[in-house]
Amino acid sequence: MSVVAGVDFGTLSVRISIFDKERGKLGSATAEYALKRSATDPDFATQSHDEQMAALARAMREAVQVSGISGDSVAAIALDTTGSSVIPVGEGMVPLGDYYLWCDHRAAGEAAEITRAAKSYDGGAGFEGIEWCGGVYSSEWGWSKLLHWLRHNPAERGRFVTALEHCDMVAATLCGITDPAELPRSICAMGHKWMWNERWGGLPPEDFLVSVDPLLAGVREKIAGRYQTSDKLAGHLSAEWAERLGLKAGIPIPTGAFDAHWDAVGANIRLGDVVNVIGTSTCIIGLSAEQSLVPGVCGVVPGSVYPDKVGIEAGLSAVGDIFSAIATRAGSTVQALSEATKDYRAGQTGLLRLTWDNGDRTVLVNPELGGVTLGWNLMHTAADELFAAVEGTALHTRIILERMQEHGTVINRVINGGGIPKRNAGLNQIYANALNKPVLVPDGDVTSLGSVILAFLAAGDFATVEEAQDALCPAYRVFEPQADAVGQYDRLYSLYRDVYFGLGSPDAAPVALGRVLPELRAIRRVASGAV
């Protein structure tokens, strides 16, 4: 019977949970690290690898202590991270700079070039990989970030050995791996963000990459390593890092993955489920038994969630960040504004809020968009805007789920994971009504539980992910759709969809928007009981 450690690297901190197979959670700890932003460039977001690893060591020692165990009793570690968070390295896996964090959007131009090159590749036949990541490459993903780095760091190009996703860099560091050929490469990370797929022989072909920019010549062969799912080991904990973490050397470390994908595992995702991991942004994770193209999503990748099933990723570029920004501008807090709206009804504000404040991740994949609110009058408050923003994120999620369903994904229920649903029952009810599906919220804390589950698999305590989920995942609190609110949100969604595609796509067909504002007023009258 093992004790294991599950590690979750988030945007601002690392969290570690210690679990015993029989007794469950023994303890946890967190440690923060800096997010570097620029006052002159809102697209800039980086973090230091060394600061993150120092935080890991602090959190691990504290987690072991509060759990009341000896570090020698920990039998395995598994880790997930943000993504696509990319770091270029030189000899010995020494960083040549900071991570381009997932929310760094400086590579928007490079992403657009990759999309154009993919569409025109092979005499116009196109490169298949672009269709499997939604048809549009993103500034949040690996190739665009690496190309941006190569263009803006000419003095470092000669020292460049390879680039790694955050989850692979941490695993390699802990295992003491410095040979690029031996690097663990997460199929979860590389499939969703680097257009890796066995269908076309792995990474995109060399001639395609060179057609994007000659600076990418020879880079494909440098992105070497062992591409594998998370039921395979990245390696074993090195003596150096065992000492720093206060653990036993030689314990297994499985290949890592992205936080949202393992959060979905911790939320007990099964076929027919979609998990919304709602935090600063939202990552939407679905499962399928078969590969099928879904235009506009962040990738359809075999093995990215369960080793033996197809993972589908989509999401919103900002959610909690938007709520916080609204509260900050008002000199208030999200909690206070949420309390003020606890009795609001569907569509009551008369506002339609498109939550593009950090661009659109799915399904438009357009970082150039900005937040839009329609229907303002002189009496509206910050609380009204927050409520409309929650409704907007729910309606945007409906756009995404409908796109997935149109292309063969079965969605019977929605699981709201992440931190925000635990603290905001009103949000969960809005989502159930706007999506017209049951919304399930795990009763317990599932942050890093996915890592715990994969650590138990590495330790040999469970044979499958499903077996571990049955033993470890908490029960749900269920929010059922309310018929009257469902009708209101159907009306609101009709407006939302028109504005979303009409305003969000540069080549959109003309849309008659003159009905939007009068209809918002009519919806508001129904909500207030005036009609």
C-alpha cells in the first residue's frame, strides 16, 4: 500500500498533495513563484524555471511534514503543469531564458504565419496537422512561441539545443536527464500544442517548418526524445533532487501532462463527459473513443487524457481573470459582487457580455479580439457586469460544446472542475441553465488529484486510471437545469451566437444586429416580471 505525491504547477504556485492508498489525503502544501508581466506589453508573460523548482522543494518538504510521514515513504511522484509553457535550453538542459507561459501571446504573428503556411502546404493541399488542432494555429502554442524566441534572441541561437514543454522540463530535471534523445515528451503536450501525431510520422515535416521560416531548419530533429503517454515512466528521481525534496532516490516519475487534462482525470471524467476546468481561464476537456476532426478546438489527441482514449481540448482564454478585473475596476471583490447578484435571474441585467478580454481560444482562435458588452444603460452596476460576464462565459462554453457535438462528441453531462466552481454555486447554476445539461461539481478538492492517480499507477497500486478514479475521486454536487431559465438562455444564446460569429470573424458574412438591443430589453422585462 503506497504513499504518493501529486504535483500541480499552476500559473502562480505549485501545489503538492500527499495521498495514502487506504487513508486518502494525508496533507498538502503550496508555494508561490513570480509571474513576470510587462507594463508596456500586455501579451508578455514569463516565469523562471529555477524559481519554480525552488518552490517545488519548499512545498514538498512542507507537504511531507504536515502529512506526518517520512519522505522515504513516498513511493512515486507525478506532475502536471500549465501549457503550452515553453522553455528553450542549451547544453545540459540549462535554460536559455524563462518559460513563455501559456498566457504569453507575443507570438500571435508567428501563429498566423504557421496557419497560412499549413493551408498552402503541398501546392495548396495543406498540412493535415493544422486540421487536427482546429484549423488555426494559436499564439499560445509551442511552434509559434519557439519561432518568436528564435527571431528575438539571435545571440542565443547558437547555444540552442532544444525546447521543452514545462511538464517535460520538470520531469527531466527531477530525473537528471540531460541527453536530448532521452528526454520524456508528453504526448498530451506535444499532441495538443506542437501538432505531433503518429498519423503523419510525429512532428510536422521539415519542409513545412522551413516554409514557415528558414530559422526552423533543423529544429525538428532537435525536438527529440521519447514521445509517450502518462502510463509510461519519464524516469526515476535523481539523488540530487531526492535530497532537495527530502524524498528517496530512485522512485518512479511518470511522463507528465497538462494540468487541465489531469484535473479532468481527478474530476472523474468518463466517456460522455466534458470537464470545464474553470480558473483564471477555462480549459474544456472531452473524451472520445475515436479520432474525429473538430474545427476550432485545441487538438484531438489519442492518449492525452486516458492512455487508451482520444482527448479533446478547447477553452476560454480568460474567465476568473475577467471576473477579477471587473471587481478591481470597481474597487470591490468578486465575492462581494457575486453576493450582490445571488438572487439575479437569467437575462435580468439586459447585458450581453462577450468575454474576449484576453482574446478567443476556441472556436475562433483569435487573440486580436477584446471584451464587448452590449445593452448598457445609466443604471447598470459592476455587479450587473459581473453577472453578465458569468453568463457570457457559460454561453461561450455552449458555442464550444455544440461544435464538439456537431462533430461526433457525445456529451451527456458537464463537470465543473477547477477552483471557481467550488466557491460559486451561482455560476454552476447559470452553466446548467445556459447549457441545458446537468452540471456536476466535485465535493472534494481535486486539484493535483489527477497527478496523485497517475503516481499511484506508477507505483503499481492500480492497474488502470478508471480503477484509481473509482477508489479516489469524490462524489458530486449536482445542479440541474431550471426550465424557465433554460428558455431565457435560449433567447440570449441566439443573440450571443450572432454577435460572436459576426463580430469575431474578420471574414464573417453580414449579420443583422439591429434586433440585439431590443431583444435584450425584452429578455430583461421577462426576467424582472414586467411581462
